[in-house]
Amino acid sequence: MPIRENIQLVRNKMAEACLRSGRNPEDVELVAITKTVNVEQINEAIGAGIRVVGENRVQEAWRKFQEVDKKVHWHLVGHLQSNKVKRVLQFADMIHSVDSVHIAREIQTQAEKLDRTIEVLIQVNTSQEESKFGLEPEATIKALEVISTFPNLKIEGLMTIGAFLPEPEDVRPCFKLLRELKEKANERKIVGVQLKALSMGMTNDYEVAIEEGSTMVRVGTAIFGERV
Ligand SMILES: *Cc1c(COP(=O)(O)O)cnc(C)c1O
């Protein structure tokens, strides 16, 4: 199906999920995940109203950034290595995947050199899957306390990748955990930390994620089709 129609379908389902949970559809951003997707398709999505694209590899994103329609915002959603931080700061508006104090410190160092600030989300491993990046839920508040002292990082919220389970309902506990963690962190009143964003929900589970409070869904396959 054409990209434009796919986007409309996703937006309709997002709106329905908002309606079911008493939320305002304007409070949930659709981040189009464009890994492996070519520049023409990305521009088509932008033409159909996409305002934010997300990539998981810095080199691929940088290459496409230079060609894609300039009115879109770029988010990094995949694990970031120290040696790629400098590059990502040249084009990204937000990093969803800050998964250690170590990488946050490196982002601080490079952002300071460039005299810029960057919005970040702290990635939490809510599924207890060993293979997943992200802080353990129990370690998140401590990490927030440290990262909040880095002046060039603006902590906007939390991010998670739900468990890889075929039934979306089974992923709900991951999203619930992230929402509760956000509430808990805000109750701590850490100086400089007022978490607003929850980046959670992908093609298979974004509706459940919205019901649990997601403010950013990261959708690739439902927009661009299966990745090859
Ligand atoms: C690929 C990817 C997505 C999108 O996955 P789909 O199932 O294609 O919607 C979302 N978030 C991250 C971090 C990804 O790497």
C-alpha cells in the first residue's frame, strides 16, 4: 500500500487508542522509523505529514540527512557508540537511546564543544531480555541524578523497547513499568528533571503503548512495509 495511506491508517489507530484511554491525539507524536528506507520514500512520508524520522544507525542517518527534505526532525533511536557521538550531534534533535551514564557523559563532552544542547531520553530495559540495551529499571533514578548534572543534555523523558512477543497485550507490562518509573522519578524532584516524554510502542504494539501513556510511537513497518 502507498506510504500516504499507511500513515493515515496508523494515525487513525493512534486516534482510536487515544479515544479509548481518554487522551488527546495531539499529545502523541508519530516518529517514522526510516532505517533501510530510501530517500524517496522518506520524502514521500514527509509529504504525507511526517514531522519526525528516527534512525538506529548514525552513518546511515547522516548519509540520508544530507539528501532528505530539510523540514523534518531527526531522532536517533538505536544504541549509540562513543565514536559516533560527534556525528550524531551534527544532525539529530533528540537521542532516544541514552542507555548508560558513560554515553551521556560523552554526549555532554561533545555537545559542549559544539556549544549546543540536545534533548535526550533515557532508555530503560523493561523486558528483562539480556539482549536489550537500556538501564535496569532499578538503576534508572540513580542514573537520572547523575545525568541531570550534565548542562548540555536536556532530559525529556524515558524510552523502552517492549518485549518481543507476538501478542501486544503481553507487552503492556513493559509500558506500564516505564510510565510508573517516570512518575516515580518525577516524585523524587531531582533538580533539572521533569520527565514528560515516553517513547514506547512500535508497529506491533503502539496501540497498547498509547493506552499506557506513550507520547512518541516509533513506527517503521506499518508505514514502509517489511524491511528486506
Ligand atoms: C526498527 C525500530 C523501530 C520500528 O520497528 P517496527 O516494528 O518496524 O515498527 C522502533 N524502535 C527502534 C528502536 C527500532 O530499532
